[in-house]
Amino acid sequence: MSLMNHLLHPDYFEDIPFSNDYFANKLNTRAEEVAANPVPSTGVTVAIRAFNEVRLLERLLIDIHDQQFDGDVEVVVVDNESKDSTASVARSCGAEVVKLAREDFSYPRSMNLAMEAASYDNVFLTVGHAALSNDQLLRGGVSYFAGDTQNIAGAFAYALPDNRASRTEKLIALGNRQFMHKKEVKKCVMGELSGCGSMIKKPIWLELGKFDERFETGGEDGAMAKAMLKAGYRLFVDPALTVHHAHGLGPINTLKQWQAWMKTSKPQKLDVQQLAGRRPDLNFD
């Protein structure tokens, strides 16, 4: 692999089949474009939802520290009653920890708590088991809200695998080749404004009524994206905001996960047992 000076985890790209460094080159090139353009010195909140993932959270916190960003960075961790040291490690790194009781968990509820705790209007939403792909990610996200861009509501990227990804997840990642160019979103399909890698404007989130908490099992992000476009706001997909994210699921559980995602276009109640059945990486014990 050639020199990838902006990539934080260049080794994560090595096992993506048939890519020939395509993703690494595209991402690093986009990061270079971001680095070459001025970005206003403004504050940003990195809002992280976490549950029993202290080791991976430490990786994410290091990635945040390694960002080439001149503005203030606030870190908020919404902890879903982790039994490990997730909360204490977050606090030791200067993060604000917001507690969410296990029985009160839903995907939109955790996202709303993260947004509510944010001190800054620019909020990057992610999860504790994700990793930031490049050192220009925060600059790339904030750049959408600089100057006369009040009609831009947010930007996001589709995730790429990390070193925990299964072969199935690495193969699926090949479908993200189409999203490795910055472009405006005109029509919503599944995956817009993903809660593991999106920068959004807090005042617009408030204006549109926050994430819809009827989507307990997911889909609140897509519903918000649709609401933003319907209200006349603009959304962008931008590889500069890429995170590495995987669950380590094999073909059977990946199929179950996709079947569950296909149902998230409408509000649903959260079935924790069903979720645990397709997500063995989660530790509910």
C-alpha cells in the first residue's frame, strides 16, 4: 500500500477483497482535499453511544485525539449501563457520561440523549465500537456548516470494515464503492444519516422534532433524513466522514440483520431477545 498520510487505520483496508487499495486511495485523496481547504475554528461535539466496549472505546477516543482540527472538541458518551469500565474510561479521557438505563434503551432514545447533551451545534454521531478512518473527519464534517450554508442539515458516510469484520462483512463492503465520492443526496434509501457516522446540525434536529422515538429498533436516522429533505434542507454523502464499523457477523446473522433493517422504514417496538439472537457481539448478560 502506498503512503496514506491521513489514514488512521490503513491496515483495516488490506483484507477488503478485490479492492486493490481502491477504498484507501479514495479516502486518503478526499482527506487531502479537506486538509487543503480552510475550515472555521468552531466547536464540535462527538456524541458516542456505548455498551460494554471499553477496549474499542479507547481506540475511538485515541482517533478523536488524533484529529487535525483546530476547534474545540467535546466528547459525550451515552452509556447503556455497561458492566465493564466504559464509563470510567470515558470520564478519565475528559468525556461527559450520560447514563441510559438498560430497560429504557432504544436506538432513537440513545441518539436523542446524545444530541441533548451536546454543547455545540455541530454534532458528530457515532458508536463506541467504531473507529475514525482519517485525521480530517471532523474538519470534513464541520466544513458543511461554514459560511452561507444554513440550508445544509448534515453529512454522512457509509462505513467500511475494521479488523473485527467477518469475511461476509468485508464482501458486503464492496458495495460501498459507489459512495466514495462526495455528492448531494436527492432521494433517501436505507443507510442515510447513519448513527455510526454522521455530522448533523443540532438546531435543525430540534426544529424537526428530534429523532422519532417510535422507531425503537432503528430507522430513526433514515426518518430524520427524509424529514430534512422534505423540509427543504440538503444532505451530503462524503467519504471524509467514513468510520470503520463491523459486528463480526457471519452469513446467517448478516442475513437476519438485513431482514431486520428492511423493516425499519416503519416504527417498530424493540425486541431485545430478537436483537440478541442476531447480534452475538452484544453482551446482554
